[in-house]
Amino acid sequence: MAGPLAGVRVLELAGIGPGPFCGMMLADLGADVIRIDRPGGNQSAFLGHEVLFRSRRTLAVDLKHPDGVEVVLRLCGTADALYEGYRPGVAERLGVGPDDCLARNGALAYGRMTGWGQDGPLAHAAGHDINYIGLSGALHAIGRSDTGPVPPLNLVGDFGGGGMMLALGLVSAILSARATGQGQVVDASMVEGSAALMAMFYGMRGTGAYNNQRGTGLLDTGAPFYDVYETADGRWITLGPIEPQFYAELCERLDLGDDLANQYDIPNWPTMKERMATVVRTRTRDEWDELLTGTDACYAPVLDVDEAPQHPHNRARGSFIEVDGILQHRPTPRFSVTAPDDPTPPVPVGVHTRELLTDAGFGADEVDTLLATGAVAEPPNPM
């Protein structure tokens, strides 16, 4: 695969959520990501992970079999990085912890993806995205003043604060290893990753610019000029003209007169918002689209996942593509020279087992023995 990470090999000990997201991002950018899954696959990898599993080769290994563990350790010798998403201590008990893997390749970047981190009082507790962003301060800030916190899907913990941070950490550790010859462990915590996403708000709180009251500030639906509004046909639009010149254009195009002229009259924001909502409800979303699209009023419609790929802007840029019948995002960001190839669909678990072992230097007899003992596996009808 082309892309800026061409020539980088990453071993992914299979999991769900942030781990596959990290692998998708690295594979999208050209890394050779080898997904090491359990024979038969992970039944927890429920519907919806298909896109996250794209563009990988796959090897089925039984990590409870000593020969299966040896397979992974031998593969470490040809890899730039390996990452896992187990609870702390599980990889060590299986025999594929950092010490085991770094002993085979001292320049390996070893990534660890957890919610709470590798240590601390909660390190061994179960949890999910909603718990981690609750602890980081992120969840408290999201929602309206008259509601409780609103979980933002699992975008902030799993993907932004987890998988994306792990991908950045692994690339950083690989660059360091190539410069120094020394590998290291990357401890990616979703609590800490989502706290990093809150950096601006912690900074604003420290200077008194953020009052810590949900739904009352500039960016959290407190401001009348930074919110979503319902249209006459029950759909929604976004308005976000923070800068005075953009706000002035919005007021002119909505024919608001002098009612809302004082943009930062904060005590009057609730009344201003009611006025804005009343005006927006006078037209349909398509009518607002015709009036405001492409202007400096900082406008966009609220599109659902069926509509977004069909929007003229997204179509013009080719932002979405179809892979194996599923519409999904094109690899991002874009590169002017090392442009990544289009993604390939996920394949059955273990379909590349024999190929990958052979490429790693395992002899044909060794591969047959590993398959016979169940240390590794192929699908019933390998491609």
C-alpha cells in the first residue's frame, strides 16, 4: 500500500473499539498492519466494526498455546510496533508483554491501549468510553444548561482520546527508535487522552474564561450564535459566526434588525436565542441552505449519515467512498506526494496465516505443524 507510512509494519493484537480504530488509521496511511486474532475471531467484534477492520492482513493465533506465543514473539523481530488493548497484566500473563517482545526486538514500539492507564487505583476496573470521559472532565462539559451531560457517542474517549492518541504515540515511538535504536512502551489512557482534548477548556478555566457551567458558554450552546436550530420542516441547521463581521452578516441575512446587534450581551443571550430560534423556524432547512450556503455567516445543515456523503461539497472532494458495498470515509488526512491507496475490505480471520508465517521465515513443515496443533489457524476455506 502507498502512503506516508509505507514500509512500517505494525502487529495488532485484536480487540474492539479504539484498538481497531488505531489500526485503521495506520493502515489507511500505508502501514502494513497485521491483525493477530484468535482462531474463529472475536465474537465481541459486533456489527459496525467492518470499517475499522479494513486494509489489514490477518493471522489467527491461539495465545494460550505456547507455540502461538512463540509465533507472535518471532513476528516482533520483523515489526516496528505492536499494540494491545488488554487490561493491565494480561499481556504479561500470556507471555507477550513489553519485556517479552522487547527482548526479541529492542527497537520495538510497544503500545498499550486502556481506559484508565497501566497504573492507578482504577487500572484494573472494567469500563467504557462514557466512564473515561466522565473522569476526565469532558463529559460534564457536553450538553445543555437544562439537561444532564450528553454522551457524544464514543467519539471522545474511544476514538479521539484513545485510538488516535495511540496512533500518534506509536508513530512517535517508531521515529524515536529509528533515530536511537531503542524501543519503548506507549501507555495510552483514554482518561488522559480525552483530558488532552479538553486542553483549551482547562486553559480557559484557569484564566476565568470558562465558568464550568454546562450550556452557558461560548461553544457549548450558551451563545445564541453558536448552536443548532430547528427549521420549519423539523430538520436542523448549525450557526457559528463567532467573529463580529461574520455575526453581522448572519444578522443581515436573517433580517434580524437591531434586536440582536449586541453580540456579547451575555445576560441577554437566552432572549436572543429565543429570537434566533423563532426566525429559523420560519423556513425549511433547504430554504436556509439556499440563502446561507457558501456565505460568511458560518452556516451548515445538520446532515445524517445517509445525507452527508451525498452533499455537493463532500462529493466534489470525494470525501466518501464505497468499499465492499459499505459507504465510508476516504483515508484522511490527505498527502500531496505519498497519497494512500483506497482502503480494502476486511477479510476472514486467519486468511493470511500461512502467507504471513512463510514471509516471516517459518518453513513449510513448521507451518503445517503449527496448524495441526492449533497454535495457529486458517479459515475453513482460505482464500
